[in-house]
Amino acid sequence: MGAVGVDKVKMIGVYTKNFSLYHDIIDAINARGLEFVVLSKPDRVQSRVGVVITSSLEKGNIACKHVVAADNFRTVNNALDKALQILRGKERYREIVIGVDPGEYPGVALLGDGEVIQTWCVSSPSAAVTLVEEIVHGYDADKKIIRVGHGSRVHRDRILRCLTCVDVVIEIVDETKTSPQTGFSREERNKQAAVKIGGTPGRRFGKSGVRKPTKGEIRNVQRKSRILSKGKITISEETARRVLEGKISLEEAIEEK
């Protein structure tokens, strides 16, 4: 999705002779549908450019007040988010909130001071956990909050178990009023739900509050292992419990057999 609240006059400039980094930056910008300009020389930056993305080696050569070295960030997307943050006039966020719509294909939303920065729909609960951890470690803010929807109980609990080691306040949000309108794809619905969850205060989650998997949930994971392996494998109760606790994925559990 595109950036929200970005200055319409200023845009991102790109300069680097690092071929691989250049293409990673351009791909990230194009994926969000943002306007940008490629600079031919580091000392000639047009007045319409508000921030330049480059490499750490070339940063000192750029004749621009605001320069972002992409290779100093965990991912190019993190660097792009920093550039957009600068265009919004924010050197640092007071508060970032990560909203998570739990499910088989979780939606994740990042909000900075109430504005939507970026949304995702990921392939699994474990992928959502990895993304949330990257966001927590990749962004500076005075306050960070993770808000997880209360629905999809099995997937929710798996995500919560994996996030207990993250030193950030976690809240459980009542999803009753966060369901998006019909007529959208599953991906868009999950993203929209994550945005609404992120914008809705919830009850604080105690890190010891994750319940143990029930026998019914364990049997359901075993059933899914049979379906996924086309009837060849049924994982053990102990392995199913590890899947529910987020220690391994169902695919990894089947491969172990």
C-alpha cells in the first residue's frame, strides 16, 4: 500500500553505484507505488527531493540534508520506511503500534503515531512472529505496543507464545468491531483487520497467560498432518503440541517423521 501523509511536493531520491542495492531499493519503492527520482550525480540533488537513499559508503557524498544509508538497516524496506518517516517530518516516532490479525494467513499492520506506515498479509503465524520481531528491533520509538486480535484462538495463542520473549507491551484486542467490509480479497481483509486491531486499545496480556493446548487442538493438528502428507504421516501428540506452541511449523513436524 502507498504511504500515508507524505509531503506531496518532496519525494525520494535514489543514488548508489552498488548495482544489487540499487535494484533492491527500486523494487521496494515500486512495490509501494511511490514516486522517486534517480540521481545521476551525488552533488546534484533537485529541490523536489526531500531525502536520498544510498549506501553507507556513498552517504557522505550526497548533497542533501536528509540521507538514509539502506545497508545500515535490517532490510531495504526498513530503510524506505525511515525515508518516508523523514518526508512526513518525523525524525522519531513517539509511538509505534503493531496490529496482528491472527489466522492461517495473518494480517500485520504497522502504525506510527496513529498513521498507517505499512501493511502485510503473511504466509503463516510463524512468519507473522518473525515480521513482528523485525519491526520491534528495526524501528526507533519512545513507546512500542503489539496488539493481537482475540479471534482464531489456536493461531492467536501460537503467536502469543512466540512473542513472550519480546520485551514489548502486548495487548489482546476484541475483534468484534474490527471485521472489514465484504467485497475485498482475503489478503486485503486481513490487512484491514490488522489496521483496525492496531488502532484499538486492548487488555494487557500477561506473559504467563497463554493457556496449554487442548486435546481437541492437538488432534486437529494431527489431522492436518495427515491431510498435508496425503495420508502418509500422523505426527505424535508431543510433536503436535510443539507445533501449537510455535516451536516448529507443521511442515517441519512432518519432515521430522
